[in-house]
Amino acid sequence: MSKILVTGATGALGKLTVEALLRRVGPERIAALARDPAKAIGLAKRGVDVRRGDYFDPDSLMSAFRDVDKVLMISAVAFTDRLTQQLNVIDAAKASGVKHIIYTSIQRKPGSTFEISMVTQADKDTEAALKASGLAFTILRNSLYLDVLPFMLGELVLEEGVRLTQGEGKGVLVARSDLAEANAVVLTEPGHENQTYTLGASEAFSFSDVAAELSEISGKLVGFKGVSARQYAQILEARGLPKHFADFLSEWSHAVSVGEFEQVTGDLERLTGRAPLSYKTYLRQIYGS
């Protein structure tokens, strides 16, 4: 029996995807890739086939992809050679007889030349390699995770206000749990071959909208002070982030504030059959207690 394999199964999105799959198919259908299988012992105890594999180790990928029909390739993390790793996955999948790769890319505004360091170009090149591979593919262009918004805002946001990059651009930031559900749909249902979906929430919002909602939740004025990308990076450094990571996160904030993630496509809602988590509901879950 051919299996569905989820890469990055010990990461946040990978774990949620495996959970979503377990609600749809039996554990005997699921394989989970992990660099350290010991970290996925909980999945193994539930009957999931945990396999060791590393994007930098093509031989390990070849072994892990045996008897696998579909692979969810969760994109490699920044500050590594993302493209090499992702091309390794494609090559190993093709050589192992995998039929369909689903790739988690990043949302891009149509016609935009905006680039996020270490992300945008690698995604474009990976998408091109998938299309040229001869394998069936599905490209999932995910918006920025809603789950990272509290980290971007900082622990003292209700006291100090929202200090993020200036601009009234909006974004359809999306919960990982909703993306995981979409992953499971594409992995278990037919008709998604050679398709590209842009996955985000059903409503775009700006950083000033966040401040307004936090004011409503907290019962006190939470202001929005827009700063430059460099100033925001300095704010993050003052919170203790290393400079390279602060600069990187600042690029994502800037992308939101200039509208790079503003496109509402409805793809996520159509895939899952329900409305994704809204930013207002999410903020109330985090700050409403």
C-alpha cells in the first residue's frame, strides 16, 4: 500500500498536518519524515511510520521515500541552503517513484518585484524545478503565519502599543492549523494535480487594524506607531534577537505593510470547506483572557 509522507513532521506545520491526516485516514497510510525520529516517538506510538531523513542527505531521502505515492515538501528553513535541500527532495522523489509532490511556498503579490531574503527566489526556483520534473505537483503559496503575530508584537504590546513597520498595506495572515487542514485535503483527495493555490485568510487587515482590535479587547487605547524597517529591526534587537534574525523578521513586517500579502483568493476556504480563523478571533484567543 502506497503511503503519504509528510516532511518536517516534528516542526509546527508538519505536526499539525499529520494530525489533520489522522482525522482523514488510518495511521498505516501516513509516513512522517524527521531528522531525529526520537522526536516523533509519539507519532510512532500511534501507528504512524516515522522515517529518518535529512534534506541535505539524498540517500536518506531515497530510503525514506520507498513505497510513497505523495510527498508534502515543507519548505526548508531560512539561513540554510534552501534551494539545494529542496532540489534534493525533488530529485530523490523522482528517483524513488513518488508520483506527486506538494510544496509549501510563500504567497507573492501578482506582478510584484518585492523579495524576502533567502525565501522568494528559492521558492521561485523550486516551483520551476517542480514544474520541470515530470512529476505531478501542487504548489501551496502560504501567507505569513498568523501564529507569529504575537512574537512580532512583543510581550508589552498592550502597554507600549503596536510598533511595526509603517504603511497601511494589509495581509491575509493565516493560522498554521488552517494550512495543515488544506495540506491534508490536497494529500488525500484527487483533483489537485498541477495546481497552484494561494492560501490566506478570508479578510485582509493592516497593523493599525490590529491596534484597533487590541484596544477593543483590552478596553484601553492601544496605539499604532509605524516605524521604518530598520527601526523595527532595532526594536527586535533590543528585545534580544540576534541582528540577522531581527533584520529577517523586519522584512516580513515590511512585506505586510506594503501589501505583499493582501490578495484574498478564497482558495483556502474552498479547499477546507470552512472559513479560516480570522485575525479578530485569533487576537481574542491570545489577549482576551
